[in-house]
Amino acid sequence: MEIYEHLTAQQCFEVVAYDPHVEAAFVEKNLAVAINNADLILVLTDHSAFREMDSTTFENMNQKKYPRHKKHS
């Protein structure tokens, strides 16, 4: 919860939390909803539900391609 609070305090991210074992008002109950159009997912637990994910779990993430920054010499 500390990480969630820290990220939401930054006010420059839309933060969605998902944990099938946590009952809290800010926790999304549906994994598909939680990761829909996400740019980044942080998995900070070792619940078996997360170990069983495969690539199809992440199909609805944001698929934007950002240009790579060129290294300056």
C-alpha cells in the first residue's frame, strides 16, 4: 500500500491496484480492467495468481511504440 500511496501522491500517474487477496476501496477486483490500456505493470507479490499469467493476459495493455532516444556522443 505504501507504493500505491507514493505513486498516487505524485499526481502524474493514473494508478490502478489489483490484488485478489486485498479488500480495499482502491483495489480493482478485475485483473482485465486493472491492466486495460496500462503502460506499465508492477507485480510486487508472489501470489500464485500472478505466477500463472501468460502473454495473453497483457494483450489489452497500451501498445504505443515510443521512439527510442538517440544517445548523444
